[in-house]
Amino acid sequence: MLILLALEDDDRRFGDLKKHVDGISDKVLTQRLGVLTSDGLVERTAYPEIPPRVVYRLTDLGRSALTPVHAMFTWTVEHMDSVVAWQEQH
């Protein structure tokens, strides 16, 4: 969800994405990008340059997911206290 939001306004390189998705490890970011790419939500473009440059961008399908992703993100922020309270009780 946060990766899609980070790509909403701009194409990004791996390091830039990592800065926008607070606390994510290289391993997890790599795995998530792989899934999003194979699912057709994110496009990965490798440029034949020295040093190598790889850029990630949302596909049209990925862009179409932004409205529900924004809604889910908003819901999560608004209900986080309730979710944490529930977890602590159970």
C-alpha cells in the first residue's frame, strides 16, 4: 500500500522508494516490488547505464488502485487506536 502511494506522484529509484516507505528493509522492499511488478501494478525499467539505473513507476492498473488504497490508508489512520486497543485486549 505504501509503495503504491510513494509512486503516485513520481517515478522512483529503489533508494528513493526506501526513503518514502519508512522502516522497510531492502529485502522486504525488493520482495514487495517483485510482487507488485508481477501483478502488473508497477513497472520496472532498467537503463543500460554505468552505474546501472532502475526506475519504478505505476502502471495504468496500479493507478486504478490508488483510490481504494487511499481509502484503506485513511481508514487505517483513523482507526489505529481502536485496532491497537483490540489487539491488547485479545
